[in-house]
Amino acid sequence: MKRLRTILGAAVYDLPRYFTHRWIEIHNRNERVTTDGRGVRCEWEFTSELHLANVFPALGARLMRAAFEQWPVVMRSAPAKTAEHPDVAFVIGHRGTERLPHLLTTLRSIAGQSGASIECIVIEQDREPRIEAALPDWVRYRFTPCETDYNRAATLNAGVAESRAPIVVLHDNDMLVPSRYAAECVARANDGCDFLELKRFTFYLPQPETERIFAGGDVRTNVPSAIVQNLLGASIAVRRSAYEAAGGFDEEFVGWGGEDNEFWERAEASGKVYRFGYLPFLHLFHAPQKGKLDPNAPAVRRYYDVRTIAPAERIKRLRSRS
């Protein structure tokens, strides 16, 4: 009976929106969205799954197809366009070999960029180097030794310091991006924005589909998946000068959780942010990171503690450490 009520509710309240709105405007019934004419912002503090796709997976697959028909993912072994002074730098932190297939697949989607020249820097943070030999030649590599838990903030700061481009994309090792992502980052920065969050929907591929891609299969963009909106982080673009002015990432976040949210709060305090999403992303399946959802994890506690300090004061403290 509960399942039937769920289906009927989705059919009555959510389904009409699917047929009357553009794909980027679809949202849950209890959410409000605004638009700047190009992208959409969900006026909701947290991430949420698109309910309609969970109830009717086939409709979620059709939404995915519409999104990636407009913004296709292109997979290449190396970028088609390189430059001594690239437009955009992708910075990726990494640890261990378990997610090496995710990283290598992500790099192939980054290599598929068009309309802007790119570089990519992978910062391996571990007790000893493990992955350098597996990386393609076009990727710049740096190893930073670490005996403690993973510190993603430190890897991003190290990668930005190594970058040559005026725009940096702080990117996770499990996210496939559309081929025009770098070009759109350049365009929005040219509009005068310093901090960019361009994701509208993130499509979470199921495990069999992810493993099929790892085995050499093509990237299909019409498969049932969880569809998440308002995903803050995982891929944020920043003008490098603004990144440094905001103090970079806070390296006191050790472990998982909170560092993206804290960084974005400082970004908003700095002004010139753009958070109207209009691009689709693909998230490769992996098991949840240990401790990421633990409300008592050190990184999560750090986030709630630091929120008691005004963003301007946080910026001042972080800049004084550099």
C-alpha cells in the first residue's frame, strides 16, 4: 500500500513537471528553484535525490539522455588541445589503488575537453608512491607523503600551487564531466565570476554500469541511476587569484566531510559566486568512504565548530598561515 501511494503521489505531483519543464528545471515538489536564464539553482540548503527518478527509473534514464545530448561526455586518451599556458587546470587529490580505475576513467573524460586548453595535476597523498606509473603522460604528478588520514584539503592546495592556469577546477577522482565543462568555466569567469558551481544534476551510475566502463565499455548516458541535485563540491571551479585571496582550503579538515561547504561559505563572503547549475555530471560507483557519514567524525565536528567563526575571520586566519 505504501508503494502504491508513492507511485500515485509521484504520478500526480511530480510527473506533470517532467513533461512541461526543461530538463534542468525538473525538481521535487517541495523545492523551489530560481533561474538566471541559463542555469537553475535549487533554493534548498542540502543535496536531494530526484524523487521522480527513484519511482520511475525509466524516466530518470530519459532525463539523463536529454541532459547529455545537450552536454555530451567525450572520452579520450589525451587532450586534443594543449598549451604552455592553459586556460584551465584540473586538480585531483588521490590516495591508494582501490579507486585507481575511477581516477583513470575520470582523466579520460577530462582529456575529452574542447573549446579550452587544459592541464591536469594529480596529487597522490599516501605513505609511499603507488600510482605514478599508471597515469598517462599528459598528466602532471606530484607525491606528498602522509602518515595520517587522508587530507583532501592539503592535496587541493598543493595542486593549485603547481598549476599554471588562471582558472582551477578542484575535482574528485570519480566524476566524469561533459566535454564543454572547461570552456563553460572560462565563459563564466569572463562574465566576472570568481567561484563557479555549474553542476545541475549528478547522475550516480550503478555498480554494474561502472564496472562495465572499467572493462572497456563505452559511457552510456541513458541508464537508470540516482539523480542528485545541489551537490556542493566534488567539482568546483575557481579563479586562482580568488582561491588564494580566500585562503585556499582549510587543511585542518582531516578525513571526510565539511571541507567543501566551509570553503564555499568563504567564497560567498568574498562575492562573485555563480551557482546556477546547467551541466550534467556522471558519478562512478564506489562504496561509501569510511566515516564520511559519521556525525562524530573529526572533519564533520570541525565543520560545525568553524561555522561559529565569521567567514571573513576564517579567511584572515588562513591567509596568515600561508
